[in-house]
Amino acid sequence: QVQLVESGGGLVQPGGSLRLSCAASAQIVGIYVMGWYRQAPGKQRELVAAITSGGATNYPDSVKGRFTISRDNAENTLYLQMNRLKPEDTAVYYCNVNFGGSSSLWGQGTQVTVSS
């Protein structure tokens, strides 16, 4: 069974940077649409970055220009580089793979806290 394991979260000051990683236990990176989502307390989970099998990326306006999604197919790892972090970026960040239709898989999440 495929598993996704996120890492790289932590506490960072406003304006700082973090890089999240999502390691897959099987060869899925570069094959399916994958993305990063986040969920803040009391809010719905929202997409922050997605990448297709062809490498096309998509970001909401709230993170465009600050966040970059990338992947290493050989290492089966998805990344999220987050720069110029703001307190409103504080959330649990989740990695997701969309196998098609209603089939998808989530990681366990990693906490990102932006605070001085």
C-alpha cells in the first residue's frame, strides 16, 4: 500500500522560508497529479500548489510568487518551497496524490507555524 510521508514543517518567523518534503513509498511521483494542501484551525482544507504529470503547476493567488512546488521523480519525492512566509500561512500542510476519479491518498500532515 502506497504511503506519503511529509516532513520539513516547523516554527519560522514572518518573512522566513521552509521547504516541505513528501516521500512516496512507491513510484508515483511524476505519474499522477500531486499537490500540497493546508488546513488552518477552524478552516477548510485548501489547495496551495499542484503539479501535473507533465509538470504544469498551479497556485492560488494567496501563495503565487512565494510558494514553489517541485518534484524529484527518481527520489519519489514532492517538495514545497515556501518563501516570504506570513502568519496566515500557519496551518497543517498535507501532501496529496490524485489517482483519478475519486481515488486519492493523503499524507499525515506537517505543522507549519509562522510567528515572531
